[in-house]
Amino acid sequence: MTTNRFHSEDDRRAEARKLRVDPGLSRSQLMKMFGVGNGTLTAWLQGLESSEWTKRPRAKDNLRELARDLRAQGRTVPEIAAALEVSKSSAYLWTRDMPLDATPEEAAARRSRHSKSVAEKRWGPHRKERDLARDRMRAEVSGWVGDLSEREVILLGSVAYWCEGAKEMPWGPRATSLKFANSDPQLILLFLRYLALMGVSSERVSFRLSIHESADVEGATQWWAKVVGVDAGEFLRPTLKRHNPATVRKNVGDFYRGCLMVSVRKSAQLYWELEGVMEGIALSEDQSEPAIM
């Protein structure tokens, strides 16, 4: 029902603005009450905030907020669009005022992470199958080795020392003690097993850690002591390698534990025996059938 109580335009405008605020009539109600069109009512209500109940909810308001939350977490426009099942253009419009990277360094780091993620999706299943095949192969071959005889241990220990131990040089002094160093705990244990079979007492064996000064020296000492089964206090003073910041090293982090040096006092005769074993191996003829694992 239209109202003609207000004769002047200003009175009608003032009353419309009042009713828009309290009780908060809608635009359609006001147009019907005052008998005016949308343009006139818009002019009358200019500057007034609409009542909350008259605002039409937008279906994508919630998605827009979710998109901005994802953007704040560092997600890209394609990732946001995929996560919310909306178009890339919508995701861009909702987040275009939120730069993804504050600096070029952050942009480079993000691209690197993205590349690694793509590579992992592509090659991850292959790597998993490869690792399973490797585990199966290792278990099969380990079972094929079985128990070693004393002779086999002596042969293996001799070869290991000849590859990784200190040897006499024509220009140097004669060897008076064995010195074996390695970062592989399995080789260290093989050499200790060899020494035990050769009758070397534990009193003649000493241990020294060789490691970079920037590493966890104490932690590495405790780790190696557990490997060889002695108290860390029995280790000799470690040999520390000076850290060179200009060198790009890969042997860093929690898994870097340096090398363990195993020295045997009064072992010149044992060195001669090693020489003999290696000479015998070199001169031996292959008379066995091919091994089948």
C-alpha cells in the first residue's frame, strides 16, 4: 500500500531513510510503500548501510574465505582451484591481492619444492618398488653367504685391510703396527673379527675417531663405542679435521659420524702374514665352479 501522508519530496525521502534503518524495511517494501521506482529510492537512500537481513548471501563467500586461507598457507592458484573445485580464474580473483612470495629467494624455494613434489609423484611408486626389490635381493644373497669358516674370515679380513689399511711404501719406514680406518661399521667389525681369529688380544687394540671439527664429536664417539662394544672413555683423543667453509661437503648432518681408526700395537709379524695372504690370493688359480646365488 502506498502512502500519501508526506506531501513534499523531502518528507518522503526522510521517512524512507528512517524506515530503512528502523525497522529496516527492504527496498521492495519501501518502493511499494512510497510508490517510487528503483532509481528514485536509490537516490533517497544514498549513504545508508543496508540492514544485514536484507543482504542477499553470496554462494561463494565461504569458498572465497577458504581460498584466502589457503593462499596465506602458501598454496598456488592452481592448487587452490583444485582443492576447492573452482575455476582458476575465480581462485585468482579471490587472492590476487595476496602475493605468494615476498622475495625472489622465496619464489625460488617454492619452485624448488614444487619440482621435487612433481618428481616424487612421478617416480615415487618406482622408487618404492625398486627399494622392495633391493630388500628382497639383499635378504636372498645374505642367506646364500651363510656361516663363514675361519679361513674365509681371514681371507676377507686380509683383503679388507689391504684395501683400507696402512701399508708399507718403498720410500717410507717399515710397518710395525696395523692401522685400519673406515666409516663403514660392517668393515670395522669384519676387521675386528679377523684380529680375534689371529689371536690379537683386546689390550693391543686401540680406537681413535677422525672427524670434522664442526660435527658432533661426542655423539659420534658414543656411537662408534657402541658399535665396537667398548666404553667411550677408552677411545684415544680424536683427530679433528679443520672445517673449511668454502668446501661443499655432503657428509654432514646427524648421519655423519666420521671414520674410526683401529690400531694394533706390536703387529709387524701380523702385517707380514697379511702380505703372505695377499700374495697367495694373487697367485692362486681359479679351480672352482661359478657361484650360483
